[in-house]
Amino acid sequence: MPIYYYKAVTHNGNVVSNRVEEASRMTLIKKLKNNNYIPITIVQTAYKSKQKKTKKKNVTSIDEIMKNVNTTEVGRNKAKIQTTREKINLYFAKAEKITKRDLVIFTQNFYLLKKANFNNIHALATIIQSTENITLKGVLEDILAGVEAGENMYTTMEYYSNIFPYIYINMIKVGELSGSLTNSLQQAVKYLDDNERVNKKLRSILVPNLVQFVLLLVMLFVGTLFAIPSIQKVFDQLGTKDSLPWITLWFQGVINTLMQYWYIPTLIIVGAIGALISYINTPKGKYNFDYFKYKMPIFGKLIFGLDFSRLMKAMLLNLQNGMRIQDSLEVSKNVVKNYVMLSIIETSINNTLMGASWIEPFENSNLASPMITEMLKIGMQTDLSEMMEKLVEYMDIDIDNTLDNIMKTLPQVVYIIVGIVLIFFVVVVLVPCVQVYMGNFLFSAYGV
């Protein structure tokens, strides 16, 4: 079982701490709260296999600690004296994070075990035994404890939203509620793989160009602050009538003004960012921001395509398990987070209640292509599940094509931006340096 190091506040305001062995993090939190303790931090420091019965040194059961307050105080005093090994283990336990690769491996293994007809408890227990990441092992123990108590997996995953993405959790939710967890896991594996593939492509394009862009900006500012004043000093000492290019003098004046009154642009930038964040956190601001995501240049079509594709895949699972369209929409809407898409889905659900077309809101949004809506209309007249399978295949191809177009367009946009900065750097900094190197200003200095 996992071993946790916790700190909590008592009802008297005292801070107590100890190392305890407990089945799961959630169980420990519940026991602490039931005894009027407010948890501050709970960190898993080790893991002991259930087969081993030897009790570890300085590790007690939470039930023993909670028998009375005096026991807790003793535990607190004992926990203050930690060995070097315990401190090292605690440090590495805090430092060990769950990577995306860990999540992909867990999902792949879980999918393979479910495909081999393992039940959830057996599959989770098998994966836990082979998991090396202490943090992930503790999380899986929590999920296993919830499943053993009769809960769904997604209810425990929601407590770990920093580990499991929102879309991932709701894919599992759709699979559990529709009875198609194996298919949902397959979709989750594909989602994680596709997401990582897209991120790698974007990083391969953006990172080198961003580094080049930042270096050019640094060179531009450093050249303006140090090289240009040195050149101007040479001109002044020799008394030449030549002067630096006007754009160089203008940019130097801008930099000097910004350095002298640095707090003004800083306040403006901070204020603008704060106002934007505050606006986005409002319902109207969140809706408008999500609408901008679907309409933004380059990435808008891809973002909408990914959200709509996930919705169709979730609906397909539900329809294949005998759900009505209304119920399928209600369950499937959790796989998207965009407010615009959610509002369209809610309108679609209301249309089904009134006997109208559930496809009409998607068509009126002007976001879905005519090809998509026409396929859905034909599916309503023939076999919706079969047509949705074809629609999902079409959208996967369309998303790949959109991604390929982005990979072709994005480098051109980045190259244009970097090129503009490079030209500006040449005009502002390099031209005066070349002017000094050529020495033409000496003719003017000596009256030639």
C-alpha cells in the first residue's frame, strides 16, 4: 500500500505531521477531515506491495493516529526527526512528476488489458504492479480504491485534473456510462498520440524560429544600447558632418525613453494582460474567446475539427449502445470544453425536445462545413450510426489535411516575421557599423 507524508491543521490551529500507510490518498483525506483535521500537504513517499506484511519503520496506520489527540501529538514530534534517507525519499517523491509519456503508457496498457477481457479492478491492479513512477502508482491506487468501492473511474480522475486532461477524463466518462470503455480507451490512446504528434510538429517549427527571433531582438537592443552610442561618440570626437541613419536615431530615442520611464509600459502591459484575463474569465468573455479560437487564422479550422470529431466519436459510441440521440448528445457534450460548441449542443438538445432537427444548430453556426451537415442529414434518413462511422473517417482525413496545410503555412508566417526583424536589425545596427568600417565619415571630418 502507498505510504504518505502529511501535514494538517487541527481545530486548535496546531500543525501536525506524520508518515502513514493508507489505501489511497482520498481515503486519507476523508479520515483526516472526519477527525476535524484540515490537510495542508499529502505527498506519497513510498509504496509497499500488498503481499508484504512486514511493517515499515516510522510508518503507522492513520487509524492508530486518529484514536486520540495525544497520539497525534506524539506522531507530530516523531515526524520532526527524519532520517537523511527519509528526507531524500520525500524530496524525490515531490520531484517525480507524471509525464505525458507515463499517461500514454498507462492508457495503452489499460486498453490492451481491457481488450483481453480484464475487468477494471484486475486491469488496474496489474498495471499498478508494473508502474515505477511513485506518484502515478499512488494515483492509480486511488482509482482502484474507488472502483472497488463501486465508483466509476472518471469520478476519481476528476480529482487529478492536473494529471488527466479534461478531454481525457470525459472520454473515459463516456465509455463508462455507455458501456464502451474499451473503445473509449482506444480513442484516448489516439487522442494522446495525435496530440503529441501535433505538438512535436509545432515545436519543430516554432522553437528554432522563436530562438532566432529572440536572439535577433537581443542583438537589436544590445547594439542600440552599446554599439550605436560608441559610433556616435566617434562621430562627435572627429567633428564629422555625417550622421547616423534617421531610423537608427529614432529607435535609439525610443529605447532610451523606454529605459527612463520603464514603469509606464510595464504598467500598461500588466494592466492590459490583467484586463484581458479578467474579461476572459467572465461568461461573455469566455464565449467570445472560444469563438475566436474557432475563427482564428491558421489554427481555427483545426481546433473546431478536433472538437467536432471528438463529439461525433463519442456520439457514435453511445448510439451503437442503443442510446437515443438526445441522451447521446447529453452524455457526449462532456468531451468538449469550448463554450461555443457547448451552446450549439445545448440548442441541438432543445431542438430534439421540441421535435426539430438536432443538426440545424450546427448548420446555422457557419462553423461546420456543408459536407459534414449533409452527411448527418443523409444519416438521419438512412442509418445514422453507419453514416457517423463514415463521417468520423472523413473528419480524420480532413484533420490530417488541415494539419499538413498548417505545417506548410506556419513556417512561411514565421519566416516573414523573423525576416522583418532581421531587416530592421540590419538597418538600425549593421548599417552604422558598416559606415564606420568603410571610413567615409573621415572625409567629412577633415573637410575633404
